Amino acid sequence: MPSADGDLAGATAVRGLLARLLATSTAFRFASLSTVDGRSIAVAGRVDDVTTARIAAMTSALLGLSETFAKEAVRSRCAYTTITADDGVVVVVRVPTRARLHALSVASDANENLALVLRRTLDAAHALALLVDADPSGAGVG
């Protein structure tokens, strides 16, 4: 449940999981768990408060666009979305919780390859789903 400072039940475990993900490579810039409607839940890495809110909003928009595009263009479900830029990569995935209300975005600099970022993001999303679905409040994280 949210507290006055926005902390949520299970958020400490979530932040720990995100921090452990980032510790697997010095190339990781951030990992962000948000709701699919664009609210930040937890973030780890090199971001400030303004950027945290913007990352959550952009994650929501990108996830929605990707899922709609996959549905319309190839009549299939979107598994994940990637962005490859000159200076790094971003992976966005819907966290496979029962409610399907969370998204994870992970970014790295150009010193890490897309395949590794994707694999670690998918693994982290599954681990986060277990944490969210196990929340004893029944509300899940977020």
C-alpha cells in the first residue's frame, strides 16, 4: 500500500531486485518499474526525480504503441520493445503479473549488446512478477 512518501508494500524488494540487475553490468544506466498508465513505482540507476517520471510516462507510451502496432500489423501480441541508439539500447517489457499492470524498462550504454540487455530484462520482469503477485496485501506493488 502507498505511504505518504509514495513507498509501496514490496517496494524495498523491488528496488533491491532492480539494483541487483544493474550490478550485473557497468553498462546499465537505469532500470525502472512503472505502471502501464505511466506512474513510477521504483527506479535504480543514474536518474533524477524529473527523469524518473518522464521514463515512466515514456515507458507507458512506448508499450502502448508497440502493443497496438503488433496487434494491428501482425495480429499478434507484443513480447517486448527495443530501441537501439548510437549510445545504447533500451528494452521495455510488460511485467507478466496476473493483472498485467506493470512495465519494466532497462537502458544500457553502447558497451553492452542488445541480446544481453534483453535477456536480463526478461529475467528481471519474471522475477518482478513473482514479487508483485506475492504481495500479501493482494493489491500488488503499485
